[in-house]
Amino acid sequence: MNPMEDKPAGSPIDRKPGGEFNHTAAGPDLGLGSAQTAGAAGSRRSFPNQGESIAAILDVIRRGERFLVCSHSRPDGDAVGSMLATGMLLQQMGKRADLVTADRIPNIYRELPGAEGIRCAMRVHGPYDAVIMLECDSLDRTRLRGLEAFFVVNIDHHSTGREFANLNWIDREGASVGELVYRLAKAAGATVTPEMATCLYTTVLTDTGGFCYGNTQASTFELARELTLAGADPLRIAQEVYFSTASSKLLLLGAALSNLKRDGRLAWLWITHQDMVRSCAAEEDCEGIVNYAICIAGVEAAAFLRELPERTIRLSLRSKGRVDVAAIAARLGGGGHENAAGVTLEGPLHRALDEILVELRPQVAEMAVEPGDGRS
Ligand SMILES: [Mn+2]
């Protein structure tokens, strides 16, 4: 999942001392020491500003020895890049880090430094002093089992982020969760190596849709500049991400485009499980297909529906900014950013399509259709 909004000033490292965190009462003031053994169901803490959040997270890291770093299932560029960079940061701090995902890493991110060290597993086994969870709104989002036993640090930038963990740092202005990891690394006094910069640049590039989405702001370019100076190669990274497409993905895209429909400000397209089988497509080949619907002139919101083998429907939503698709996804049980969100719905496909169109149609009903927009 990806983007968002807003307008902070200054460098991404030191911006924003005030914040949008809500205090979550932890009961009678449990210090970090006791919280660290409380388990994910124990105390929950968050701080009113970024500096305190970062200090608390670094404190957890400094007190521990061994950490688990994980992110959401079906990892995207931000998930993979920020996990790798967090692993590198922990290593620099003299800690051991296990990087684990429930799903395999998409091919286009396999060349990232250290990617071969990410393990794919369904269950995690300790002992860990803490779990650092990147851009998840719950333990379930990881699809990893066995996390309940641990102290969990939640670092997120989604507008639908939740303070579910023992320690929560949610900055909805971050262009990627990798941007938050960068600030953490700077605050820790870590060296941003070319390898770390490459991973972090990838998080920014992919989560802003190539600096196209609404979460792109002046500080995003400042961050990209700092990462480039630290050794990230924008050309090479763009080639890995955007010019390394598997042919199966293009076959799948063809199937999806043959199902493209447009109605005024809305566009949608879908693929069946059969389309997946016929194209020899992998899960990751679905990534980005929704963008072919939102890129249509005059379209304000778009949906991509994918039939999963077990007949549930994975829905990706995109908006050009006038429709808050995160709110719609959240109403249906999913989440994301205002411009990009997702949710899993009950099948069959036509039922899920009806369900999302019922949500989307009122959102665009008030918008005047300009001359020339009606062509499909
Ligand atoms: Mn992200």
C-alpha cells in the first residue's frame, strides 16, 4: 500500500516536533522497562511528538539483544526496503535481527542489498526482546503466527494506522515507512551506508508511485536527495523497479485491460483466478494494474478486483485525491492511504464489484463531468 498528503517544512529528519499522535493510556504509568516484558496484549504507549517516539524506540533497541523485524503480508517496496534498512540499523547498533515475511519477496526487490537474508515463514519463534513491525495496523496484517508473546513496536505511516502495539509511532506525513526508519537511523547516529540508502530510496520511490502520488512533497525530494548523496543510485533503482517486468505480468495486464470498464468519474477492471492461471502469473504480477484504470483522463477513483483461489476478492483502490479511498476501504474492513487503499471482500466477483461501486458512486456523484470526459 502507498501514498498520502500534507505539507511539513524542513528536512525529513528533523521536521515536525508536534504530531498527530493520540495518547493511548497505558494504565498506571508503566515505564518502558516493565512494558518491555508486557507482551503485545499488555501496555500500549505512544508519544505526543516524534522526538519522544524515536527516543522510546531507540531505548527499546538499546536495551535488547535480539529483534524480529517484519511487515505486512504481500510485501511491497516499502515493506521490503524498510525491513532491510531496519535490519542494517540494528546490526550497526550491535544487535541481532531476524527479518521475516509471510509471503515471498517480489522479484523486482530481490536485488536489494540483504534481500536474500529475509526469511519466509508462517510462524515466528523467539526469543526476541522486541518485534519491530513496519506499516501494519495489527498483528494479523503480518499473517505471521506466534507474535502475541512479544513486545511489539509499531512504526507506520498509513492514514488508517492504529496504535495496537506496546509502543506506537505513526506519522501519517511520512512518504514511506522507510522515511521514518531513516529518521530513526539518523537519530541513532547510524551511518546511512549506500546499501541502506538504496533500500530507503526504493521505499520512497515505490510508495510515492515514482514521486507521483499525493504524499510527494518538498521534504520527499529532500529525502531522495540525501539518500542519493548517501549512495542510492536513482537510475539503477528505477530500472530494477520499473523496467524489470516479467512477461507473465504483461499477459495478465492484457486480461485485466480486456475487462476495463468506465462510468463517468469511475473506472474498474478485474481478473479472475482463471486469468491468473492462464497467464502463469504470480501474486506480484497484480501489482500496479489498478494504475491503468486511475490513469484515465477524467477518472477520479478506480478499483481493481482480483479473484483469489479461495474465491474471496482482493480489491485495490486508487484516487486522484478528491475521493478518500482509505475511508472507503476502512468501512469495508481494509485500510491504506487516502489515494491508495485495499481490502479483501467476500466473493463472488460481481458481488464484490457491486459492493464497491455502491460505495464509490456517491463519492463522485456531485462532481461535474467536464466536456470531453465522457469518452470511454
Ligand atoms: Mn508504505
